[in-house]
Amino acid sequence: MPDLARTSGVRVLGLVLLLPLVLASSVPAGLLRKNMTPKPAYRAPYHLIKEKWWTRTTSRVGRGGKARFHGFYGDYRVAVATRGGTLSGTFTFDKTTRRPIVVRLR
């Protein structure tokens, strides 16, 4: 592509992008109204994050203390109910996970 500034003999000092001016207060954007009440779109991200993308499951522990689950990548907290109380532990499941995850319960 030719350098138009050189071939036309015009020196280009910069470019100016002209856009219509829009005042933020005149645009009804965002998830909350001015009085801080939620708009209908406010509930959509909450529903996705807290209800659809969260992994909540129960599982029985099999032989050797192993359990399986299907879930999304992320950080997990495991709670196991025993006769003596509840034991818990944490682990991370991400795209680099290739082997079974060992969770230490305390």
C-alpha cells in the first residue's frame, strides 16, 4: 500500500475521529436505574453466575475415598459429612488438570 502522505506531497500530522457527543446522563445504560432499583437485565448475570455456572452437587464416596463430579473450571470447596462432624477441603480445577485431584479434608 503506498504512503499517501509522501506520494501526494501532503504532510499528515494526525487523524481526528469525529463522533457525536453523547452525555452519559442522557443514556439509559447500566444495570440499575438512577434510584438504584434493578433493571430486568440486572438479574440475568446473577442467574448465570449463581445458579447456572455454579457447581452444586452431592456425591457418595466410593472405595478408596474417591468421588466423581462434573463441573466448570474454578475453585471448589468440598464438605463431607461424617458421624463425627463435617470435614472440608478446597481444590482448583482448570484446563491444565490432567490427573485425579487429591483433597485433604480437615
